[in-house]
Amino acid sequence: MAVNWPVSRKWLIVFVLAAMSFIVALGSSIAAPGVSQAVLEFDQDSDILGPFVVSVYNVGLALGPLLVAPMSELHGRLIPYHVTNVLFTLFTVGCAASPTLGTLILFRLLAGMEASAVLTVGGATVGDLFIQEERGRAMAAWTFGPLMGPAIGPVLGGTVTELKGWRWVFWIVAIQGAATTLLFFIVVPETYPPVILQRKVNRLRRETGNNSLKSSLSDDLSQRERILRCIRRPFILLFRSPIVLLFSIFIAIVYSYQFLLFVTIPTVFGEIYDFSIGEIGLAYLGIAIGLLIGNMIFGFASDRLLSRMSQGKSPKPEFRLPLMIPAALCIPACLFMYGWTVLYKVHWIVPICATSLLGVGLNLSLMSVQTYLVDTYTMYAASALAALAVLRSILGAFLPLAGPPLYRALGLGWGNSTLGFIALALVPVPLLFLRYGEAVRTNPRYQLDL
């Protein structure tokens, strides 16, 4: 099995996964600073179309996991990776060469669907490679890509748009995607245990002529039944597991706040602080620094915390959750501080520092939940992460569209405070599962037929 491979090989796979995850996540937000330039080029005038060019990518991220996650549990991780990486690169080229705004939106949607594979299945691959006690650091390394990509995207996008125009934003992503796709073909092998074991069984059948040999991880279902079960699995987890449902809602709200800031920062810092396009890109560094700090904290503390709380006993998935408690408090703190300092035109460094709290809270929350789900649903981790991705991406796509109307109606102060109060109501969620998560997991009522 993959957990027995040399450590150096496993970490090389994680770093390639993180690199591709970073590139596809970069694609989600890199267009944000230059989207107004694209809208003007196509002679469009709408408060909705600009943000939608950015957020439609998340619609693709919501749709893609419903197909790629089940396929990764049916045919293994490698086929979904290779197919989607190639298509992501081609669709990003389509974005760069789009002749109309409608074409750009369509290719953004398709690119988002293909990007979903590495973002969803990547966490499951980490689960294939590492035992539970080692998984925290590996998840932190892999998650660095999907979390830092959206934060770095606007910084790079602002500079490139100012120097070369909005189309070059997509050319850069396509070139990086093509190079990493080639590296993926060279470095990343199959890691899914049932597929690896079945290949070994097939080889032994050929060598011995004994067709009665059977994998211990196989089942007696027909191909059609296996496909249907794999497709249903993310929905079963999302709607019948209170763990997956409540954590999906929590992460969806927090994640969507990041994209709400992404599409409103250009207006806020352009109009209130008179930033240029390049300077607006730099305004996103607050979120990026917060994400980096959260990543470092999780990578350093998660496995140590798991070991300390286990005290020599078998570790429980709930031991991943304590870091979510301070993380949950960072989210409303960011929104209250950001909204009111911008409203009263406090020096620009203060609201930018406030956004770093969102980065810390989002990173610690998402990594804690993803690692918790991988620890809980190891064999079906891809489906659990797909269920998490669906709500996260849907809300990330459509909540930012409500940003301009919200701020027009309530102003920056009360508009952000409204979001902050919602985030404050989510703080008990990690506390509840830290206390009662094991009872819910082991309750016969929630022992799902997956």
C-alpha cells in the first residue's frame, strides 16, 4: 500500500499535488483585479457581470466534485487527475482567447469544473499516503496550495493586468498548468488502496492461472451498482451525516466571505483609498499573510496536539478540532474590524491587517475539517471532501454577487457587521463536535451504507 512507500517519495507526491492545487486555485481569483478591464473591453455595464466572471469558477468547483470524487473511488485517483489537468489547461487557454464576455464566462465555468479534481481528491490522496498520526503535517503542506492560490491570485493578477492586460492573466495560468500537468504524468502514481490491491490480484492471476484469487477490498456488486453507489455517496454523506452537513455549512460561509472580499476589495480600495490596479492587487496580501500564518500553525500544532490528547491511546478524529475554536473567533473579528475601519477611512494598513484574521481563521478551519473528515472516512475521503466542496463552492460563487447590493443597503460598517454576526453564530459548531463528535460518529443511526 501507498503508506509503506519511502517517505521521500510520498512527500514528492504531496508537493506536486500542492503545486497543481496552487495553480488551479490561483485561477479562481487571479482575474479579480482585471475583471473591470475585461467588462469594458466587451462593452458591458453591469454590477453583476464583473463579480460573476470571478465567482462562476466556483460554480464549476461545485459541480466537478460530484463526478470526479466518485470516479476516483471507482477507477482510482490517477485517471481523474490526468484528464482534468489537461482539460483545465485547455479551458484556461480558452479564457485567454475569449472573443466575448459570454465565452469567457463559459470557459471559466469549465475550467472550474476541471480544477475541482485536484482540489477535492488531493486530500484523499494524502489520506492514502500517510497514517493518521502523520497526516496533519502532510495536509498542511498540500492545503498550502488551494488556500494560498486564491489569496496570491489577485496580487499577481493586479500586476499582470496593469502591465500586460487581463488576457495575460489567463495565459500565465495556462502555461503553469501545462508545465505542472507534465510533471504530474512523470511523478504521481496511483495511490488508492483498492485499485493498487486489485492490480496485484490481476497480476497474480496471470502468473498463477488461479482466477479464484480475490482482493480483500473488493465487493460483489455489478459495475452498474458500483457506479451508482459511488455517485450517490457524496449526497448520502452531505444530507445524512450531521458531521458532514454542519461542517459543510460552516466552511461554506467562511469560504464565501473570502470571495466576497475578493470582489469588493477593488471597489473599496480603489474608491476610498484611491489605489491603482497594481496597488489593489497588493491589498490582497493581508489575506495571503493570514493564510500563511494559519498554515504554519496547523502544520506545527495539529499532529502534536493529536499525540498529546491521545496520551498513548488510539487517536480520535475529534482531536483535530481544538484549533478550530480560535479560528472561528477570528472570522467575526475580521469582519467587524474591516467594515468599520473602512467606513471611517482609517489608514489603509488597518483594514488590510483585519483581512489577515480571515486568512488565519479560514486556513485553520478548513484544514481542521478536511483532516477530520479524512481521518473519519479514510476509504471514502474523496466523497466526504466532495460533499464539503459542493456547499463551499456554491456559496463562494453566489454570495459575492450579493456584496454590492448589501453594502449599498447597509453601508460597509453594518454590511460587514451583519456577516460578522452570522460568523459569530457559527462559533459553537467546533465546540459541539469536540464534545459530542465521537457520540455522533459511533451512533448506529449514522452508520451509513456507503
